[in-house]
Amino acid sequence: MSGTKYAFAVAAIKSMESSLLTRTEIDRLINSTSPSEKQAVLASSDTGSLEDTWKMIRGYAPDDKTLDILLYKNDFHNLKAALKAIMSDRDPADYFIKPANIDTELIVNAINTKEFETLPDYMRDAAAEAYELITRTLDGQLSDSLIDRAALLAMQKGADKSGSEFMKRYAEYMTVTSDIKTAYRCAKMNKPRRFMENAICGSSALDGEMLINAAMSGLEGLFSFLDSSSYSEPSALLKESPARFEKWCDDIIMELAETSRFKTFGSEPLAAFYIAKEAEIKNLRILSVCAESGTDKETITERMRKLYV
Amino acid sequence: MTNGLILAIIGAAIASLLAGIGSAKGVGLVGEAAAGVVSVDPSKFSKVLVLELLPGTQGLYGLLISFIILTRTGLLSGNPAELSVTQGLAFLIGALPIGIVGLLSALAQGRTAAAGVGITAKKPEHNSKGIIMAAMVETYAILALLISVLIINNIAV
């Protein structure tokens, strides 16, 4: 009867899945010509904020650390924001994103007092190391890459600890997509090996050392390495355009979420709902930006991320 | 009270105990899922209630077998039969099909009915399909009940 403690939460979340925007509704939004038409489509669904969605999921889900892994990227983003804002004497509140596991005030206080032990285990060392690095080198990019790598490692570790296959694959996909992006940028900008070692995390799916070696030989070397790996599809998309690759990154996470669509128990349907909401909000953002810039409908449709329902 | 009668009483207890535990767990599980749906949409209460009731039948079957054993052994009428160990063992064995199958089928039916609650949550108009799927599991509880009844009714007392 594993995972049955989620029976209540999963059933409640399944009831709410009908409030997510469907492909037809997204198409109507793309094709709508007037704001009132758009408003009518949006009114039919509950397009609340991601923070509200998280609060709702947390309200239904039993106290379990597994789902927290989904917010590790936000936690580490907030750490980056706090470090850089404090170093440049700005208010970090403007750069924080929500929802997050760690109270942003706690991060700010930890940096100001240098008492990093007040932070949760998964962030403590990375915060202390990044602080030391940024104060010594004043290189924000270097500390950012260190934090990004630490976020991926924390996800992998947290997923392994949770024993959830879903979270393990989530952490793996997040690591692979992030590593490919980093390797691509580093190869393009001829970054030194040391920088890459600091930024590329590596995983069982895509070896970090081999990726660094490939990126060191330039873009062509990187693409030929990816072409010969199981990531030839994203490699081809990346060659075409980074925007297409970005869409692929989001879509494989959604494909993972889809695997839990028919599950009745376990934390996976809750995680999938959060991922679905993330994709929905991203799509609405893309729509709004494209509408402002006057992008044609075909391009907008092409850019739309996969949907859960 | 003979050793045979004690074995028959153990049989009666097993039938109610195992099937009852299965039903309690099954109904409880579906109840949790049903509560999740009702917390979002209270209008679906009647639809999920049918699904919640389904795993409860095994407990009733166990109770029925216990009653038959208690009646056949004369315990209910206050005139207990002098049962041999072989006869008592036969009653106990007769109780096992509904006890064991009742326990496992109620758990399985609970899971299926909870999945059916998911159908009701997303597509309430297809609620009956969830009920049919969960009801399929019932077949095996009924078969076990039948065998238990046949065994117990054919023991010469």
C-alpha cells in the first residue's frame, strides 16, 4: 500500500486538474484578437500564481520533504540574488522569487552575519563557499555557477535520499539540460577548463568530465559529442536555435510529469501538478511577450510548451 | 467445550477478522481519496460514496460465514455441538477462503475504487466506469464466499 498516504491529496489535486489551461484554450488565446476574448478564456481557468499553487499543494500534501526538491532551484536562485544584492549594496527583495522552501530573510541574515549554519543542510556549504568566492574575487559569474552546480547536486542528493524514482529522474533531467546549456555557453565563450569544472555538475546520464572535454574542444566538438550520446535530439535543436533547445528542456520535464498522470497514490501527481502550473504560467508569459512584440501566430504556437492536460 | 469446537470458533473469528480488516482498510483508503475530491467539489459526494462502499462488502461476507459457522455448531442457539477435531478443522478450513480472499480482495478493491475516485474527480460523467472496474474485483470475493458456504454447509455435524 505504498504511497497511499497521498490518497486524499492526489484526489483533491486531480479535481483541480480541470482548472488547468488546455491546448484548445491556449490556441484560443493565441488566435484571440481582443482583450475581452482573452479574458473570457482566462476566466474559465484558475490562473493563480505559482506561489498560491504551491501553498495549496502543501496544504493538501502530508508533511514530506520529497516535494521540496521542486523548489531547490528557487532557493538557490534566491541565494544568488541575495549575495549579489548585498555585495552591490542593493535591496535583494526585488530579485527574490517565490515560492521557495527557505525564508529569504534567513538567507539574507545568514550572509550578513556569516552564520551559514543557520541555513538548511543542502545549502549551507554552497552558501559559505559562494560567499568566500565572491568576496575574494568579486566575480559574480563565478559564484553564480558555483551556486547553480550546488543546486543541481542538492537536487540529486535530495532525490536519492527521498527514494522517489520521479524525483531522481527530475533531478537527472534538470542536471542534463543545465549542463548542456552551460557547456554550450562555455564553448561559445571559450571559457577556461577551471570555470567549466566549477559550473558543470555531471550525472549518471551525462558524464560531466566528458562534457567538459567536449566543450573544451569548441562548439563543433561539443555537438559531435552530444550527437554520439543519447542527446542527439537536443543537440540538433541547439544547433538550430537555443530557443528550441529551451523548449525541449521544458518539454522533457513535462513528459516526466505526464508519467504520473494516471497514478492514484504517491507524491508524483502533486509534483506533476506543480510542474504543469509552471508550464502554464510560462506559456502565458510567452504569449504576453509575443503579443507585445507583435510575433506571428505560427511562431507563438511553435514556442508554446507542452501542456499537462 | 471440545477441541473441535474451539477450532470452529477460531474459523468463525478468522472469517470476520481478516475480511473485516481488509474492508476497513479498503473503505478507509477510498474514504481518504473521496474526502480529497469532496474538499474541492462537495457536489461529488454522492458519486464518490458508491465507490467508497464497494470494498466494504468483504467484511459482510466474513460476518455471514462467521454466523453460519456459529449457527451450524449450535453456538448461537446455546446448544454447542460436540465436534471432533476433524470436524472443527473442517470448519476452520471452510472459513479460510473468505478470510484470506476477503482481506486481499478488499485491499485491491480499495486501490481500484480510489483510482475510480480519480475518474470522478476529473470526469464525473464517467463515474460509472470507475464503479464497474472496482466491482470486477468483487467477483473473487463472491467466489471465495461461495466456496466457504459450500464447505461449511456440507460438514456433517
